[in-house]
Amino acid sequence: MEKQIILTSMVLFMYCHLNLASSWTVDNFLMTGPKAFLTYASSVRIGARRGIQECKHQFGLEKWNCPEGTLQLSTHSGLRRATKETSFVHAISAAGVMYTLTKNCSMGDFENCGCDDSRIGQTGGRGWIWGGCSDNVAFGDKISKQFVDALEGGQDSRAAVNLHNNEAGRLAIKATMRRACKCHGVSGSCSIQSCWMQLAEFREVGNYLKMKYVQAKKLDMDKRTARAGNSAVNRGDITHTLRNIARTELIYLEDSPNYCVKNQSLGVQGTEGRECLKGNKNMPKRDRKSCRRLCFECGFRVAEKRINVVSTCNCKFHWCCTVKCEKCTQVVTKYYCV
Ligand SMILES: *[C@@H]1O[C@H](CO)[C@@H](O)[C@H](O)[C@H]1NC(C)=O
Ligand SMILES: *[C@@H]1O[C@H](CO)[C@@H](O)[C@H](O)[C@H]1NC(C)=O
């Protein structure tokens, strides 16, 4: 087996095979020693996993479906790619880490962190004042940056792109936050409200970043420059290019490989054998077309498989107090690319 490194999923890898204290040197101005570091580290690991789970959900019916395997790139080819897909992985991982740290903070899980009370008592707008527990995203932002961005050791253009996408992920957390309010006033008249900013569901962050993925911008750079490695000139070039791109946008350097066809050296699994969904009207349009996308567009056909699913049914309540059920077999049809 050739030696493999885990690229974009370095985040995941390091958190899972964790030897955190020795893996990182972190500029720890906010941390109060090894104990706090380890407390945050476990939260970081949970957050990274949350990000990857969301990635799997968002790409479950896409040709590239966020598999662990494809994130591994072999070192010997000299390719560490920065595709649209790796940009999403960076963003969603960074977002997951920031999200979890921020939630932990609001829940009072950390000694040195609590709700953002900086505006409490101030007027927010007509009929409302700041109150309650606003999620402390400044804390989540700062700590997650220290952990996640520290993984990007390189000085090359890919490193700059990865850091940009990490930041875009963290900004997605802020962009999807919303105001929640509670009514006050005489007998619930709601003449005055107190409001706070809270994180959206993480699913919403995933949806938002998926949209950014669809709109991701390819940096117009010479291929040789993109792959050349560690020159300072290179880094300078990209810093200049990045200045013209909004921090919220995902960016990438290289076109995606063909995800239809298995290619081990690229870590691409191909879509053969993948399950797709036959459309019904209640599904989102993109899901309805999943068989066409995964199978037909890739030169496969769709095979039907009938599968027996056993479940409990016809349950009856007997006096007193038992429930008796029968086992029913239901035939479910599933569809696969072959
Ligand atoms: C942080 O929150 C996660 C759930 O999102 C929980 O599993 C974990 O234990 C929390 N961390 C701490 C230090 O309490
Ligand atoms: C895998 O991808 C590489 C790089 O694009 C290409 O040179 C090679 O021919 C591909 N292998 C297969 C089996 O398609």
C-alpha cells in the first residue's frame, strides 16, 4: 500500500486519531492551560464530525457523495487538489467546529465562556431591547480558528484557498443566525419584546453552504502556479487574487475529476452500485433526478431490487396490559446503478 495522506479531511483524521496535545501547537491566548485545551479539543472533534455528517447529507444523491475514501489523496502523485468539493469539506468542517463550540458555550459547558451579553439592555429596534442569551459566536469563531486553521501548515496557494474556505464556513454560521424574541408587557400585550441572536439549525448552515458550493468560483490561476508548492511569490499572487473575492464565497483552484468512474489513484469511487431514488412529486426536484444523474449520466443503467422489509404491525392491546403485534413483510423497491 502506498502511503496516503488525508488532505481536506485532515481535520477529521486528526480529531479521530486524536493525539491532540502533541498534534498542535496553538496560540492559546484564550485557553487556560492543558485542561481547557482538551475540553475544547473534544468539542472540536464533535464539531468536525457534525460537519462531515452534514456533508454526507447534502451530497447523498450527488455523484460525489462526501465519502471518506475520496478525501484521501496519494502523496506520490504530488497532487494535493483544491477542487469545488474540497472547498465544501473545508467550509462545512470549519462551520461544524465553530457551531459546536458556540453551542457548548451557550449551554455553560465551558468555565470561561458564556452568552454574549454585550448589548443587553440596549434598544435593538422599535419595540424591542436586547436580552436573553445571544449565542457567543465571537468565542466560537476565535477558538475554532485556532484549532482548524492551525492544520493548514502550507505556504502555498492551496493553503491560502483552504484558509479562505474555512473562513467562508465560519461566516456561514453568522449569516444564518436569526433573532428570537420573547414578549413582555401588560398581560402579554407584547408591547415590548426582548430579543437575542441565536444559531440556526445546522441543517440550515448546510443548505446555505451547499448553495455557496454550487456558486463556487474557480480562481483564474496558471495551473503550474497552483501546483508549484511553496514559493513566496506564489502566496503573494494568490493573496492579491483573493482580495477581489468576497470572504463568504467558496473558491477552488482545479476542476473536479470525473466522479462517475472509479479511479483509485484519485480516490474516486465511481457511482456504480450507488442507490438512487425514483421520483415522486413530493421530492425536491434535484432528488427526483438522482437516478438520471448517478446512473444514466455515468453510462450505467438503473436496476430494480425488491427487498423484504420486516416490521411489526397489526398491534392489539390486551387487557391488561400487553400489546401483541404481528410481523408483517413489506416489499420495498430500491434502485441502483449497475
Ligand atoms: C459540547 O456539546 C456536545 C453536543 O453538541 C456534547 O456532546 C459535548 O459533551 C459538549 N462538550 C462539553 C465540554 O460539555
Ligand atoms: C485516473 O486519473 C488519472 C489522472 O487524471 C489518469 O491519468 C488515469 O488514467 C486515471 N485512471 C483510470 C483507470 O481512469
